[in-house]
Amino acid sequence: RPRACARRREPSVRLCVMVGVGALLVVLALVGLARIAEPIGSAPTVTVGSGGASSTFVTVRAGESLADVARSVAPGRPVGAVTAEIAEINGLVDGHVDAGQTLVTPRY
């Protein structure tokens, strides 16, 4: 049989797996770069309700406590009062937060 008439082979399972793993690695690298490029302490701001009241969404970072979040969103204000307000807004009973958790915080 001449080569020009030879049938093309289907892609092997190994090739498909390699392409899939490669694509996954690219996605993970892009996500990692996006997290590195994100400015520390930045959070998107949204307006809630009327009358100009606004809040921010803050994602808790590894090793960060609720008091740390309170200090970062309201420097110069009493930490206990801001912590209590954040806990109330988010329905936190014991004030415990986990890394990656998103909190609604008042904007001062």
C-alpha cells in the first residue's frame, strides 16, 4: 500500500493524557501568577443598599485572624469594635475564620 493512502492513526491515550496534563499545568500556572500579581490587601468594592453605604469583600489569607482583617480594613479604629461588626455582618459565632474565606466588611 502506498504511503499516501495509509490511514491516519487515532491519537493514543498517552498523547491525550499528556495534552490534558499540559493544559492543567498551564491553567495552574496562570492562576498562580494571578495570585502573585494581586496587590496585598486589595479587595473589590461594592455599594450595598442606598444612602452611600458600602462594603468590601475581603478574602482571608493563610495565617490571618479576624482581628488582622479588622486592622487592615479599618486602621486606627478600635479592633474589638470592628471585629465584632465584621463577625455580625458575616454571622460568625466564634469569630473563627479560615484561609480562603470571603468576608463582607464595612468600608470606613
